[in-house]
Amino acid sequence: MHGWGMSDLVWRHCAIALPQFSHHYVSFADCATAAELREAVLAPLRREGGDWHIVAWSLGGMLVLDALDEQLRSQGGQLEPEENGAGLFRAIVLCGDHTPRAVIRSVVLTGTTLRFVDEAGAGWHPRIIARMRRRLATEPRQTLLAFAETIRPSSDDSRVAECLERAVAATSFSAAGLDAGLAYLQQSDLTQVWQRLMTHHVPICWLHGEDDSVCPKLAFDQARIMAEQVSVNNDHRKEHMARFISLPFSGHAPFLTQPQRWLKELNAWYEQFEHGNEDNDSDSEFSAYT
């Protein structure tokens, strides 16, 4: 899943580097509300069924966490013991009378946060998002390009800049969806969502650039501390926790600026799920959400 104002073009080089998976992407083109954005992130799973690993960036990561928690609380999703190498974790099974069975084996987050707006340094000041929403109404393209500039690395990397410009030009968001996304970033606090998911031992790997100026590393550190506290409170071994990986010299989009390092960590995460799949005739599905 891609982030606000972007498109699935940001993931194409990663898909090429991960040929062992079938890749599917999320579109927010028909979304005009936050509820529709949340529903869109699970749409490919409901449509196709099968086994999935989700990858989500920035706003996409927040939407995934929110959507999975909503499914578990509404009993639209169920937990089952993970039979693969990550036996300490539990997969999420999406249930539906008229949809195929979809099993989420793991979630990879990158450059995301539990609370985008935070005046204490773990996020953006609320007035910045308010200003973006006002400008978006009159200058949508300029607003998107200005946001892309905040993602660009400090080094003069034309390759990354061109990729971001193409992603913005091909954004899958409608005008209403862009505003709904900013409103979601303004209002959402996923602290309790995160605590519930950690209690359920949902298998999550969080990759974060140390120099991320969009979702500061402090937000990543706070999520890690919360996960550790949940583990201590429930007297669980450390293996039950999510995996947190800090990437030095990386910003908001480490899969673009340091793709080899990012892919190395991703493959290391997936190795633990390989055991037990050898007798499975169905293909594993790898969903990239932003």
C-alpha cells in the first residue's frame, strides 16, 4: 500500500526484486471518505482470497493497522495459530459469507506512525496539515509536489526524485480522497489499536529510516516501547513482539533510497514463514499497500 498522494509506481522495483511472490496493489481512486480508505486496503484480499503478506507505507500503514483492528473487533476477522516458522505469532483470517478465505500471514510497515499529528516532536504540527488541506482545495498539484519534496533525500538523487514525481503524477487518489486522507492524518490516534494488535501477537515487522522527517523516528521508538510494555504486562517472551528495524541514513522512503538494505531486511523477515509452506500448493500473495 502506498502513502498519501502517491501511486503503486513506488513499489515496482521492489516487485521485480521479489519474484517469489505474486504482487497486488491497492487503489484509492474510488475513495472519498476515511471509511472508504480503510475498506480499500483490504479489497484485494477479499477479492482474491489466499495467503498474504501485506506491505504498507506511511498513511497506508496507518490504514492497515486500523482496518485489521476493526475486523478483529467486529469479528470480521479471526486469529489462528501460525503454523509456519513464526509459530509464536497468529495469522489473521478474514471471514465473509460471500468472499473467499483470506489469510494475512504478516504485515510489514515502513515509514509509518500511530499518530501523524503530534506537537511534542513525534509528528507534524496540526496547523501544517490544516494549511495543506486549504492549499489542496485550490492548488492540488502544487500541494502534492510540495509534499513529495519533503520525502526526497537530502542527497541529490535524481532517480528517487523522478520516481516520486511519477508517483504523484499517477496518484490513485481522487480529489475527495486526498482531502479525506489528510483529515484522517489530522484526527487519527492508533495508540489503542496498536496495543490491541500487540496483545493479539499479530506478526508485524516495522522498518523505519532514522532520518525520516515525515514520520519522525520518535514515533517508531514510541511504538516499540509500547510493544515491549505489552509483552512485559502479559508475561510473554520477547519473541512474541513485533520486529523493529531502524535503518541508518534513510528517510521516509527507505525502499527507494536504500532498496538493497530494505529488501534484505524484508527477505530476512519472510524466511521465518517459509517452513511449513513446502506442502502448500497455492501461491503466496504479496500485497503492497501505500
